[in-house]
Amino acid sequence: MQLNNTQFRYMTKCGVVPEAESVDCGVCASVMTAKRGCYGPTSSTMAMDRMNEHYDSFLCPHHLEDWHRQVVALRKEIRETASTKIEMMLEMEINEILCTRKATKKVD
């Protein structure tokens, strides 16, 4: 299963993703770490209402790394720009970052 290009966390009801199937990070295509059979709130609304449910959780092992965070930020910039030239430049930088797995700039 492949997620959208800025998604590095995924939660679903238990068993929706079969045990034998992996979920790939939408940002870097790495296989995500699975935690199955979790129990708790899956949204802020559920937490406020003190509601819980069983769910499976998937998280990219690289989501806290600078290069991963920069790719997410650059892809958000691509969605917001009105310029195709800027979009092409951003895509080139994203490809460089994904190949080297090194950030070109620190992103907060």
C-alpha cells in the first residue's frame, strides 16, 4: 500500500491491512513500522469524548529525520506555488534529497 506524497503516518481499523502486506511511506517509499492491535483514541475528538477503538498504526522510521521533514515541506510548497518553473526546481531538490537522504536546509 502506498500513501500520498506527504503522508508518513497511517492509522486504520484492525485488520484492514493484512499482516503479510506492508505499507510504504508516501514521502520516501520506505516500509513503515507497524503496530497492530493498538487500543485508544484515534483523533482529538475521540480523546476529548474519552472514546477508544482498536486500530493498527503505521509510521515511517525516518519521519523525524531532517531530510524527511524537508521533503514534506518542499512538497507542500509545490502545492502552493503558481509557477511551473519553481515547481520543477523544487522537484529537482526533492529528488536530490531522496537520493542522498541528506537535507539541504534545516526545516523547523
